[in-house]
Amino acid sequence: MPKALAVLAAALLLALGASVPAAADDGGFTIDDPRITESSGLAASRQHPGVYWTHNDSDDGPYLYAVDSRTGKTVATLTLKGIGEPRDVEAISVGPGNELWVGDIGDNMNGAWDHVWIYRLPEPKELKDATVRAVQYNVRYADGPRDAESMMVHPKTGRVYIVSKVEGGGALYEGPKSLAPQGMNVFRKVAPIDLWATDGAFSPDGKRLAVRSYLGGRKYRWEDGRPVEDGTLAVPIQRQGESMTYSADGRALLFGTEGGGSSVESVEVAGSGDGKPSAPSGSGGGASDAAGGSRDRKLYLGVLVGAGVIAVVSLGRRASRRR
């Protein structure tokens, strides 16, 4: 996003009641790998400090990339075997036992596929390029196909959850207690989440759930296996915000975006020891209106209008120079 547009977008967000988050003191980085142009998922390694797993969106192949946040460099590339050709990989999560879970759950045709896939593999103890066998699970929704970009694995129970996008009636779907590699695993709706959700993450202790959209997000307390809304997320302004994860210590949320040389921004979690109050519900992060997703739509419209204003001003300046 051009600097001028980012500044204007921030002003528009503030005008609409959204907060512009302050960055955490550490944890942010820029992905320095020309192969990673559509980073759509992000997960903090539990056994390799400072390392984050990511992947491209589609048309890349069965690859996962381990990125060192201290340098932005890829320190390991995993090639998944034992699975079919990925279609639209949108999410990655770390589950119990340092297992990596990958959500091939995107469906831009909003219901074109009657089922999607989830892959599970062990996170390597040594970071180096390797080919790793993964388990493939077939997944469908009890109430019909859905487009989704958010998949989370609870760090204590290992249960898998998916958040569908708001176009089809955004909701949290719960998988079976244990996924079966044979047959079909049916995910059932357990709670509404009215966001254009692009990613979600459990805190490392499993007590919190965060769900982001392009320009906003919500946070939840996780109580008895269900989300209880607890305010909005302060999401950074990004060109196409697609990914999010808690840091390994749970003190920060990291937000990623698609695009080459993309930045991952770190925002400290309120109440994690910094003494800062948490944002009350409706005060920031967008997408907190009663009508599901309506705040996101306002933000999109505002940014588009702002881009138009910048274009008109820029053209006017060029014309005046020609005179």
C-alpha cells in the first residue's frame, strides 16, 4: 500500500471509530524470500524460538516455509508427500506435540467443492530442507460447502476448528474430537462469527481465540469449548491482511499480508504484562457492528474512496506541472 494511501486509510479508520494499533516492541519482521508472494497463513513454532511457518495461497505446490523472524530469511522448506495436489491452502496451525496442521480449505467459488482437505505432519526437530510425509483428512461441512480461510487447532485438546467467511453466513465450525484419515470428517457449526475472516489463532494456553479480517477482527475468551466475545482486535493496516498467529509466549499477535517482501507486524496483546488496557468492544479493529461484517464493508468503502481522492489529487498536480 503506498504511504499516502496508508496514512489516509488510517485517518478513515479513526473516523469510523477504529483504532490504529501500536506495534509491539519486538517480533515484527519482513519475509525475505522471493518464493513467498502469497503468505496466507502464519504459525509460531513452539520448539524453534523466533521461527514462523508460512505458505503460499495457491498455485505453489505442497510447500511450507520456516522463516526466522530475526532475519526474515527462510531457514527450511518442507515438501509434503503422501497427499494430493493442494488446491487453495489458506491456514496453518501448531497443535499438541508440535504437529503442524495445514488447512487446504479455500474455495473462492464459495461452494464449488463438496469437500476440502486438512494435512497433519510433525514439525521437524532440525530445521533444514526436507520431504515430510503428511496425513490427509477429507473434510465437509454439515450444512453444505463453505468458503473459509481460517483454521485453528486447540493447543490443549488438539481439536480442529474452521471459521467460514461471512458471505455464506460466517461461523465457527467444530471438527470431530479426532479426525479420521479414512472417510469424511464432518464439521458442525457451533457459533456465529460475522467477519470476513481471513485467519484465526488460539493463544498458546488455549484460553483465548482471535479472528481477523482484512481490516479488523475480534477476540474471544474460550470457555467450555465455545467462544465468548471479549472485544475487538487492533489490526494493523496492511495491503491484503491474510494471516495471524500468537507469538509462542502469547504476549503478541503477529499479522501478515500477501505480496512479495511482505511485512509481518507484531501487536502486543493487551493485559499481557504491559499495563495497557484492552480495547473495549466496538472501539477498534473494525467489524464490531451488530450487522455482521457491515463495519468491514464501511472500511473497504472508505479506503476505496480515499484511493480515489489520492488519484484525483495526484492527477491534478501532474496537470498543473504541465502548465
